[in-house]
Amino acid sequence: MAGGARAQRESGEAGGIALRDVWLDRGDAPLFRGLDLTLGERRIGLVGANGSGKSSLLRLINGLIVPARGEITVAGLDARAHRRDLPGRVGFVFQNVDHQILFPTVREEVAFGLAEQGLPRAEARAGAERLLAAHGCAGWGERAVEELSEGQKQLVCILAAIAPGPPILAMDEPLASLDLATRLSLLARLRALPQQILMASHDLDLLADFDRIVWLEAGAVAGDGPPREVLPRYRAHEMARAATAAGVLP
């Protein structure tokens, strides 16, 4: 286990995320083979090439998929035994907002998670309005989601994910389709959230001030530590890979 994970073992098991000897196949192909990670830092970035396991790791944590074997603890819960409870512990934000948004209006979308917790409809709607107002979106409740910009839709997805108050927010390339100004604005909002955040991203600049970076390569941890140590190594690795593919290097 890398130094960052080792240092966070105790806090990760108590309130963060811990994976022990996790095995997972993707289709007929092996992906994770004995993956061990403890994730306790407040802002953790996941990097790696497409197919390296970033999305699968986030889905394991959220309970969308289960491992073939191994143990996963999320916010004090055994992920296998309490799979149905994990969405209440881990808010999930997809890369494609169209894969996430369920309702025609902003208020309905943000209120859904509150209603799922058992709040009466009126209280869930009122809670959604308070959350929207707290994030500079007062008056958005009646707006049709389909009329929002991509950045506004992504913000609605983030607010819907955090509305039930999960301690963890898992994000799979949430800012990839946005222009730079919108990405920076949403990132500033994310920094202010109290949730522990795990974000998979190919935009290394957005992860530069995170607390920790985990670099996955073919389902294994290739690097784990502070951004200043892991990101330059990962960047150099990908540049060499690209040069080889282009025939620049042998």
C-alpha cells in the first residue's frame, strides 16, 4: 500500500473508504486483482487512461456494481451487506448529465433524493429550494432542465447528488464537456462543499490542488500520493505512450 493510503488507514475505515483485496472482472476481462486502497483525504483525484478502472472504482464505492470478492467499507458501512444504503452515503455525478437527470424541472430533480429519504413532498421541495438558494440558484425551481446550459445542468446534477447530505461525493469526469470558465466556476463550488470528493478526470490542472492523486493503470495502482509527485509522472508516462503510438519513439 502506498504511503498516502497507509497514513489514512485508520480514518478511512472509520469514516472514509477502504477496499481490501478487491477483485473485479469487466465483462470477460479481469480488471482489479487484489486491489487495496484506503481513501480518507478530503479531495482525491483519480487519473489513468480510458479503461484503467477509474469509473469501475467509483461504481464499486457507490454500490452500482459489486466485486467478485474482497471487502469494501464506505462511511462505516460494509458495501456488500448495505448496498441499498450506499446511495445515501455516496452521491454520484455522471459525466453525461443525460444519464443522470430524471425529472423535467430543477426543483423536482433536486428534491428527488430528499423524497427518497422519506420526507413529505412539500418538505422535499422546500429543502430543494433552500439548497438552490444557498448555491446562487434561487428562482431556478420551475425552470425546465432541458432549457439549461450544459454547465447549469451539471450544477443541478451536483446539487441533486448532495441534497440528501451524503458524506462522500463521487464524480466521473463531471466537467469534461464544459468550457474552461464554467469548469473553474464549478470547481470553486466543489472546493467549498463539506463532502469528501473523489473525482476521476483527464484534466490534470483541475486536480493540481487536490489532497491526493491515485493513478490507476490496467486496474492496478501505478502511483499514489500528492499531486506534485504523481501528476508529473503520470503526464510523462502518457506523453511517452502517445509518442510511441505515433511512431516517434521505438
